[in-house]
Amino acid sequence: MTVHVTVPLADSVKAELDRLADLENVSVETYLARLVEHQLQDWRAVEEAVAEARADFAEGRFVDHDVVVAESEARYRGIDEAE
């Protein structure tokens, strides 16, 4: 089943979509469909991660906030050093 949606966009947004679709050698419609699909996949992944984290927390499995912050900072330092 295909659904057609009309979405009002600012001219600048439309121009950017045109540019990005051209870079991918696809129509704007195809580009937008891909964007929506990817966004939904990302959202499902977030929902699954949150559900998993809530289940872990309910079972008493969690990581201390300070540990998470330290690991994140170390990861970002590694990214900065690699550049």
C-alpha cells in the first residue's frame, strides 16, 4: 500500500531536499520516503533501548552515572584525538 502525503515546506527546505536528492540520484519523493523509513527505524531502536534499560533497572542492573559520564568523555576524547 502506498500513501501520498502533502506537506507544506519552506522554499529553502525544498531547495535543500532537491539538492540532497540530486546527490543521491533519486527523486525527492524517494529521498523523503527513505528519510521517513530511517527515522522510524531509529525511533524503534530508541524505544527498544529504553524498554531494555527500564527492565534492567527494574531488575537492579544499572551503571552509575559517574561511570557513564567518564566512559562518554573518554570516547569523545578518542574521537577528537583521531581527527
